[in-house]
Amino acid sequence: MIQSKLYSYILVCVQFTCITLLIFLNPTMFYKPLCLAIFALGIVMFVYILYNVKTLNFNIIPEIKQNATLVTTGVYKYIRHPMYFALFLTMLSPFSANLNTNNLFLCVVLVLALFLKAKKEEMLWAHKSDSYKKYMQHTKMFLPFIL
């Protein structure tokens, strides 16, 4: 199942459903300076990472593009999935705006979907490239030096 494209599309649908619900159910985050700053920091980080990874590698679904190349410089020198980290940071804003069980549930589901996407990407990269296997040994998945 993990190798099917349907699995990839399901994960993306879950991801965007959680993001949409977190943002639209928590409009007060845009009126709270700390929440707004966290949201903006995540967006800036995402744009920076997207710029550095080049659009040739970017894929919304956890599949590797045919002519994708392994990026191990910049923030990728420290973590393998910086875009997911930027998304975690961005979604911390609506979660912290309203600490409740609905937001907690949506965040847990989002983190799980992103973790499963990351694992699928890693499986595909490891199958494609021995360099990726070595890269995995020297970097963390989401948080530099921690996780």
C-alpha cells in the first residue's frame, strides 16, 4: 500500500484538510501578535527552502520526480525534511491561538500524515540512491540535532 500513488494522494488530502481546518477554524490567530509572528516565520522559512531546493525537486505528493537531484546543502545539511518542519511551525500558530481538543486532534493527524509522507519519500530515495542512505546517517528527519 505504501508504494501506491493512491496512498500518496490520500496523505496529501489529509494534509490539506487539516491545514484548511486549522486555519479557517482559528481566524483569531491573525489578531494575536505571537501567533501571527509564528505563522509568518513558518511561511518565510517555507519560501526560503522552496527557493533553495529549486522547483525541479518540489512535488506536493510524496513521489520523486524523474529528474530530481538530492539536495544536501543549506538547511538540508541538517534536516532531511525542512519543508515539513516549516509547515509544523506554521501550523503551530492556529494551534496555539486556541488550545482545544479539536486543534490538538487536527495537529496530531497532520503530524502523522507528514511523518508518513516523509517515510515514503525516504523509502523511494533510499531505493533510488545510495547517497541518500549515507545522507540519512548524518542528518535528522525534522529537527536539527534532535529528531
